Amino acid sequence: LRKFIDCTHEQYAARFQEEFGKTIRGIFMDETRFLNALPWTKDFPEEFKRRKGYDVVPLLYQLVTDGPESRAVRYDYYDVCADLMREATFQQIYDWAEEHGIQTTGHVLGEETLASQSRYNIDIMRQFSAFHLPGIDHLGNGIGSLDAKICSSAAHNYGRDIVNSESFGPCGWGMTMEPLIKISNWLYQQGINQHMMHGFYYSIRNERKNDWPPSYFYQWQDWDLIPQYADMAARMSYMLQAGVTETELL
């Protein structure tokens, strides 16, 4: 990841450092995830042994078969994977952002269900600890997934005031203001207190119109209502980012 930071973030800093913390207040990460359900690196055996105290290589078959040690081996394996992912990706970018006076936000892939969280990120709550502003995306015009509540819970536990959602895509060109408000209110109820609207397209010519529509820009049928919606969303975000959360759960 250090090479990625050198090729991207360091280039932003070289060109726009004067705008960091002002015009450029943060960096967004989109859909980070493991590409393989059984992550592995050449250094993993050594790192695993350092953290868990035993050699995992002779026990790798326990990851895909059932045996007396399978649960313990799987737990240790995925525990190490989750820590390494946080340290190697989100934490490095978090630390870089701290040094440069900006914040990190974004979301991971597969956050909608516990099964998909396990497949793509193993322990999503652990990854949220390395975000200044933990976030999700909310796809489609329905409601009812677990990810918003999980993200807001993580934010409360890690002392974060703002919980982001990349919201309202892809809802299709038939999307209107009524379901947009319905989704917004449900996300507010789940603890989300800042929306990032997906998306504002400069153009919808040719195939661009099929890229996760709609565009909530001038091409949208309810574009003239956006100022009213923005006023409502700003008031709700301001209100929900204040105060202290009290959840009487053990």
C-alpha cells in the first residue's frame, strides 16, 4: 500500500497541500475488500506465528474441512487476516491523513449482511476503527439492511461524531423525491448523520446514462426540489451530529 500512497496521496499533497484541511477536507475510499475468500501473502506464515504462537501451515486444511481444531484455527486465521488488513490499508491511510491535516472516509465492499462482511472484510467493525468518518453505501431504493446500524454502532464505540452514507444509487431513472426522503429518514433512524449523494453526472450521453443511475443533477426529474431536500438534510445532519449517544445495552 505504501506504493499506492506514493502514487496517489503524495501526488495530491505535492500539488494541493495548501488546500488540505480547507477545500480538500478528506479522502474517500471506495469498496476496499479482500479479492480472495482465503487471503494469503508470502509473509503470512511468519506473521501468524508471531501473533498466535504456532505454525499455521500444517493446519491450513482445517480452514476448509471440519475437525477437532477447525474452529480454533479458523478463528485465529481470520483474526490475523482482519488485523493485517486494517494495519496494511486503512490504518496507513489514516496515519497519512493525520500527518497532512485531512480525514479519511469511505466504505468497504459487501457490508450489507454478516455473511458478505465476513467474505470481503472479515471483521467490518475492526476496519471502521481506522476511519475518521466511518461509512457505508446504500444501494437501491429499498430499506432494511444491517450495515447502517453496524456502522453507527462502530462510530459510537470509537468516538466518531459523523457517520457517512454514500446514498441513493443505483435507484434507476424512475427515482423520485418521495423514496429519496424515505431512504434518508430510515438511514437517520439507523444512526447515519451525513449523506453523500450518488451521483452528480456532468453528462449522461451515450452509455453514461446507464452508469448506476440516476444523476441527481440537472438531468433528474426532481432536480428543482433538491434545494428543499438539501435544507432538510442539512438540518437533520446538524441535529444528529450533536449530543451524546446513550445505549443501555451490555
